[in-house]
Amino acid sequence: MLDLDGDYAMRESSLSVRKIVIAGVLSAITILLGWTRLGFITVPSIVADATIMHVPVIVGGVVEGPVVGTIVGLIFGVFSFIQGTIPAFKDVLVAILPRLFIGITAWLVYIALKRVNRYAAVVVASVVGSLTNTVGVLGMGVVRGY
Amino acid sequence: MESIQFQRYITIGQYVAGRSLIHRLDPRTKLSAFLFLTLAITFSRSYTANAILLLVTLGLVLAARVSIRYLLSGLRPALPFILLLAIMQLLFYGNAYVPYRMEPVTLWRVGWIHVTNGSIQAVIVSTSRFVELLFLTSLLTNTTRLTDLTHGIEAMLRPYRRLGLPAHELSLVATIALRFLPLLAEQAENILKAQASRGAPIAQRGRLQFVATARQLAVLLVPLFVDAFRRAEDLILAMQARCYAGGRGRTCYVQLQFDRTDALVYGLTLVFSAAMLVLRNWFPI
Amino acid sequence: MSQQPMIRVSELHFAYLRGTPMEVTALRGICLEVRRGERVGIIGRAGSGKSTLVQHFNGLLRPDSTGQVLVAGSDLGDPATDFRRIHQQIGLVFQTPEQQLFERLVGDDIAFGPKQLGIERPERRERVRWAMEMVGLDFDAFKDRLTLSLSGGEMRKVAVAGVLALRPEVLVLDESTSGLDPSSRREMLRRLDRLHHEENTTLVLVSSSMEEIAEHVDRVYVLENGSVAMHGSVREVFAHPEQVRKLGLDVPQVTAIAHELALVGLTDGSVPLSVPEGAELLLAALGLHSAQPGALGTGDAR
């Protein structure tokens, strides 16, 4: 695969062509999943959440690093904000802020464990990412009094 | 099981051509107006405020000459969930909401169920907020070409370049996302059809689907991701072949024109939203 | 051949995104029949409605208010129909079917269909084995390969096997040879013929390639702009090359040549579909006899 990233002006930008495109495509998947409500698991509770919408965020974080993970997380958050049908999700701090960290935590776990066992690293990263999402959102929800 | 057609539901991201007033506005105006109105909507709790906002939204829809039916169809996938949550809110959240400008009155209390005028208000306000935001968002993308939209975002973010924000790159991410959305929707549709033809338990979509297991989702997600990454690789190659080098020093063929109508709309929405925000606790009910 | 046709379509209309500003009518009043054990071709140029039509055969798409689709006696417009059963009876292979592969291992992916049907493990294994044999993939060599590590052609075979494993009575293939090189294409068609011969599977081939259709189906429907423009046996339809051309398609070269010759009175007007037949015809016209029938068809390695 041609990778000219290191060779010319792109170096000055924090986003290479590859990262831009992958971030874009993963964001598209995120929006698609949310908008068509595919795989929306509703467990009647205070926080009814889309449990697979964060998968592209984790993929972005693990495959392309924290910047891409944060971008896709941002899209996830913004989308969740726009779409939110309960008051908790209409709050920027609940819908968007925790989502920014999903990609970062997944990435951190992945690079930490990758030398041990790549497959396990991915699995644990996914779990940690999901937890960041759930705990983060619930936590912010509680903090903000919902 | 109804026919699987996803493109029906992607009302966001679809440009619907037209020559209305709204269509002709500068994208920066529309984006700003969208932001201002979103803020106003987010923080308005009273019935009156929401009624006003709803009317304003509908007014904009009419001004844009986009069919309301079309916008409502974007609501369809969300309906069962909205209903479920509305019922939940209504029945169980009695304690959580102090109603606006009213004494909390318990209307019905049986065990866990606790309906108050507060929870009723919460439901109504939440639903109207949702509809308003849905319409506004769809309107924005229905009346603005994607390229214009991203030029607008980039133009608005450009001043922050000095702070290290890669404005152009980010708007490109958004362009790509919006561009791929209908493509991936179609692909998802094809994949689901193929899997359904093999007997995969897709879609009993009319009813509430409580649990979709990881396995059921894998039949869609795995091929979808594979396809998405394949397209991504093609695009990356194409961009590199064209020597794409980021936003630094990049000029643009399309120049956005901000004219008097834009200034007027911008000013009006700004003032209106500010007023709604400042006066949000002053409405009678 | 049973009395009732396997598939009968009457006055089928269908529009995509009905009720939205992007509504587009894909099918207008289609009437069509497929009998058990037949091989039927559906041809037409891009956008003529072929894929839309065949997606009605297994209930993925439902007819609009007018129009009726009957499959093995069941009315697909009736919501009470057992659609799982229909999916099993009518196996639909999509265009670029490789895109449906999702399991890690080849064997698992092929076994997916039977598993959904509730078939137990031992029989499932047999079905997978049979299906793989039918498409030309060695069971032991391929069943534990990683799906995504295969070549495009191999992935396609896996996808087709996945549908075959359902043991459908009717196999519908939507442009399944597109993107394949000529020898892979021939191989696939040969295997389909074998399937038809051994299992009496009814075949419906959707294609825009005339050469393919000509020699592998008995009857053909030509679609244009959502309706049936021509239909009949292959020879009947190809006896009118100008009309076929007007519909954006073409007849096999051999047929076209024979047609030209017939116009100047050189041949008796019979319609050859393959090079061997054409050669026969030509020799007869020149008053010669071939040494053996088909001897001159050497260009075509079968």
C-alpha cells in the first residue's frame, strides 16, 4: 500500500490522508447505525443507549490512533445529542464529552496489550471502550442530576 | 416485515434541489442559525416557548418548500423508541422534574408509577424538542449541498487555525462522512437483503426489538466494515494520487457570498434565540 | 412438470421510496411465469428493473397494492405467508455475493443458511460438503480457510455455496458471472447446468450477456423500463435481432451473422445460438456437410 504520508507537506498536519478518510468512513457508519436504529438495544432504564454505535469509535481508536478515535467519538456524541429522545442526552456534557474519550481509552489499552497478544488486546480494548461509554455517560448523567 | 429500504430513512444528508429563500442562503448563515436555534431549543422548558419554537421551525420548513411528509418519514425509525421512552418518562419520572412555573402535583401514584404534571411536561417538551431538532437538522442538509456545507464549516473554523485546529482536514472528514452515508446505507441494505435471503433473522422491525445479539449484528456489521474499509482504501489511494497535501495554503475555487439577506437572517435568528434564552424563565406557562 | 408454475407474477408494479420526493417506479405491470424444472433468463439493460423483479420472487420486496406474486402457491402479498419457507424454496444469489460473507471460516459461512433453518450438525456438514462440491471448492481444503483471505472468484463460490446449502427448489442468480474472467464464467454456468440436470433445480438467470443466456436457458423475458418487452423461447426472441438491439441489448454474434445471411436468402432462417450450430447452418447453406456435428466448434473450449 502506497504510503506517502511521511514524504511531503502532510507531515505538518496532525491528520494524514489515511486518517482523514478512515475517520470519515467510520463516522458515516456511526451515523448510519444510529439513524437507522440498527441494533439499538433498549433496556428500559434511565439511560437507553445504542450499544453498538460506539463500535466504530473503538475501531477508529485501535486502528488509527487517538485522534481518529476522538473525531469519530465526537461525531457519535454530536449525533447522540441531535437524536437524543431523553433529557439526559440533550445535555452536551452527557452526550458528547464522555464519547470523546472512548477512542483514547481503547487506543491506550490496545497499545499497552498489543505486544502480549494482539487478539486479546483488541478484545480488551473493545471492552474498555464500551465501559468508557457506559460509565462515562451514566456518570455524567448522575453528576448532572438526571 | 416491510421491504427493506434504508434510503428512505436517510433524510439527513440528502440534498433536495430547490430555489427557495432558504436554499439560497449562505451556508454559514444556515449553520449559525441552526446553532442559535439549537441552543434556544435546548434550554427552553416552558410550553409557550416550545410552541413558539415549533411554529418557527414549521415556518422555516415552509419557507424552504421541503415537504413535511418527507421530513416526518425521517422520524419513523425512531418512533417505537420515542414512544417507549415517553411512556417511561411519563410513568416513572414523577420525582425528577420540577415543572416549569407550576407547583408539582402528583396526578397518580401506584407503587413505582408516579405521574405528575412535571413528568407530563417533560414528555411533551422532550418530544417537541426532538421534532424541532430533527426538522432543523434535516432542513439544513436538505437545502444545502454537501460541498457548500463543508465550505461553510471550514470557513467558520478557519480563524481557529492559529490555535492548531486543522479546519480543512476536519471539514473534509465531515464531507467524506456525509458522502459515504448514502453509499453505506445502500450497501447495508444489500447486505441485509442477502442475509435475509439466507434466512438470517433480520427485521421484525414493526415491533420493538429488545435485544439484538452480537451474532445477529455480525451478519451486517462485518461485511459492512469490510466494504467500508475497502472503499476507504480506494479513496485514500485516489487522494494520494492527486497529491492531496492537507489544508495549508489551500485555495478554493468556490467563494462564498454573504449578502444582505444572509445578514438579515443571521441577525434575526441571533436576536430571536438570544431572546428565547434570556426570557426562558419569564414565560407564563 | 407440475401443473402450477413455481412462480407466477401478474401485473406487478413497484416503486422505490414511494411517498418521498425521490420516488422512482421500477416495475410496471410485469407478467411472468416460471415453471418447475425450467431454465428462464431475464435480460435487460441496466436500470430496466431486473434486480427489482427477482427480489420479489423470494419476498424481499413486496408488490404494491396492485399486482400479485405467487410462489409455489403462496401469495407473497399476504402478510401471513411463511417467508422463512419462501427464502428456503427460492434461493437468491445477489450481484457480487461476496459482500455477504461474514463468518471467519469458509465452512461456517456456508453453514449459516442451514443453521438458520434449524438443521442439525451432521446434516449441516453434509450440506456444506455437497454445496462446496457443487461450486467446485474442495471440502477439506477450503472449509477451514479464512473467508477474507480467498481470491474474489473463490469468495464468490463460497457465497453461492451458502445459498445452495439451503437446497432451494429455485435458484435465482442476479448477474452472478459479472466480474469473472471468461473461463470462470464458463465454469460457473457449467456447474449450474449440472445442478439443473442432477437436482432438477429451476434456474432463473438474470444477465445482460446474451452469449451466456442463449445457451443456458430455455425461455427468456426481456425487460425494458420496468415492463416485459419481449418473451418466448430463446430462439424466438433472438430471431428478431433489430428489436433486441433497440432494447439496448444484442444477440450472440453467430445469431446476428445467421440473421444477415437469412435476409439475403442464403439460409433457411433457423436461429443458431452457438458457434457449432452456426457452423452447421453455414455448411448446410453452402451445400456441404460437416464431418461430425459440432466438429467446427473448436474456438470454444468447453
